[in-house]
Amino acid sequence: MSQHNALFDSSLKALTPEGVEFVLFPAGLPVRTLAYAIDKSIQWIIILVTSTTISIFRESMGVWLALILNFIVDWFYHVICELTFRGQSLGKRMTGIRVVKNDGSPVDPSSSFLRNLMRFADTFFFCFPIAFITIAASSGFRRIGDWAGGTLVVYTSMAKNNPKNSLSLILEKYEPITPSRPLCGDEKEAVINFARRYPLLGEARANEIAGIYAPYLKNDDSLTDASFLLGIARKLSGEI
């Protein structure tokens, strides 16, 4: 489903730590309702299959087992999926949306737990209009859980939907470069993020940003700062 054909959807601007502005496309009520329905169906299937399997071996298992399973699946299905699949439950993956933090960064455990903890408020006594009203009326289509967790539900990265912007195609014309010293995890992540944002920056802005960091790693003055970091990103992408 395209980000342009869901009812009442709009866009929001976000700012990266490097000062680069990019656009998020919040997912509106129709696509989120579809994703929720898919996830709810999957939850029921999990409960049915699990309870049936256990009952085969333990006939004494009764209603209390179904209640426990329902509690576990209801409370932890979304958290486990969002943290395992980069902000996507199975329903969200099928509909092309994901959960991110308000600044567009990946959802973290505390944000995921808070947004899902507040589902009881959004669907209080199965009063789904509470969720429908808050999503339809709020900026970025946030339900109460999104406000509590500082999250947004957005369409998946434009880079995934547009192969011209995929990381592998961005880097394919750059030779892999080994930096002059080993990089820590945060440094590797920063270089890869720079490469992903490179198409949004323009050559001048990319070199301006790269010039802050590249001189500390540079061992080849024949390359521009941006090209040097993109070469390192090519090297790192082969290690991921």
C-alpha cells in the first residue's frame, strides 16, 4: 500500500543529529486498522494452536490456561515483534508500516513497552472508538500509547520502496576503504547512517558533514571527505 493512498495521511518533518531534515509519512487510520486486524487474527491463531496442543497432553488444563495465554500474547506479542523485527509486527510488515520514535530513530525497549502498556487505555473495555478518535484527531495519527511512548507509526523507509536509494546501490561505485584505526560500534553506525542519508544531502553538504569526522580517519588525501566515508561504509557494509 502506497503512502499516498491511505485516507487522511500526511507527512511530518524530522531532524537528524547532523542537522539533516527528512520526511516521515505517518500511517493513518485505515492501514493501521488493517494491520491491527491481521495481528489480532495471528494472536488468536497462536492462542488456539498453543492451548489445543497443551490440552492434548494435559486434559486437565482448562479456562485458566486460555486466560493466561491470552494475557501473555496480548501483552507481549507486539513488544517482542517490534524489538525483533525493527518496529514491525507481522501485521505491520504485511501492510508496509513500522513503529519508530518521534525523531525517526528505531523504537527502543522502553518506548515499545510503554506504547503497548497503554493499549488498555486505547481499547478500554473494547471501546475501540477511543483509539480511532485519538488517531484521527492527533498530529501524526498517534493513539494514547504513541503519546506515552514517544512513538509514531510510519510507512517503511522510502529507501526500501525506491531501489535507487538502497544502501548497496549508493555504495556500489565506491571502493572499500579500511580506516586508519579500528572503529567502535557507535562510529560504525554513524558512518553507515551517513551513507544512508547521502542521497538527501547533496555533494556540498555531504562533504561539510564528512569534514567534521573524516580527517581523523583519513589515509588517502586524493578522495573527498564524503567519498572517503562512503568507502569506509562500503567496507563496513560487507561485514554486516
